[in-house]
Amino acid sequence: MGARLSSAAAGIVVMPGEFPVDGVEVTQLLVVSDISRAVDFYRDVLGAQLYREYGGTSAVLQFQGAWLLLVTGGGPTEDKPDVTFAPPTDPRAVSHQLTLRVPDCRAAYQILSERGAQFLTPPVDRGGEIRCFFRDPDGHLLEISEVV
């Protein structure tokens, strides 16, 4: 084995060529049209905890061990010169979704409905899974799913 590399700032020791390494965390980025409205939804409906806000253009939340980064749209930057961030334009066309695995889909459906989530349908039993879908205020698709 080769020499160890140390990241003093994080206190993490890694071997050359290893990835992922301890300390890597996944953040789900969602482009939204209104930061305040999005934060309200993820905090008040889903129960995420606001970690930090940045000048009205982005917010970081913690949710069930994961990070959610909500950002407003924007044009290219020097590190992504041909990329534009934009919220969904057609909620019927989905390029990704956030799935929440829950122990009881029907109970989660009831609680989230009471908190303001608007579901496409009530929970559907698909044999090995009970699931239903809802959207955030910008149209991002979310799913609650119970393995049965």
C-alpha cells in the first residue's frame, strides 16, 4: 500500500486513489423559484431542519441524514460555463425524484397531507410496495414508499 495522505482540515486519512472516502456526503440540489416558499415546504411539510441560508438565493437543510440544497435559478459561471440552473418547467416531465422510504406509507400520507402536501393519488399497493407521489411548490416529484 502507498503512503497515506492526510486532510488536516477534516481530520481524515485516506489512501491514494480511494474514492469515496470517509467524510464524503451527498447533497441533493433542487432549483426552486422562491427560496422562502421552498424552505417553508421542506421544513414545515417534510420536517427538514434549516441549516443555513445564503442571501435569499439558496438554503441548506438537513433531512434524515441527507443534505438538501435549495437554489434559485441562474446562468453559467466560470466553473460551469455552459450550464444554466432552472426550476422544472413541466411537472409532467421528470428527470429525477426524491424517494422517501417509510415504514408505513398510509400513515405518512395522512401526516403529510395534513401538513399541506398535495398527492397525485392516495397510496397504491403495487404488490411488493405501497407508494404515492406528491410535488413540492416548484413541481419536483417526491415519493413515499413502503416495502411490503
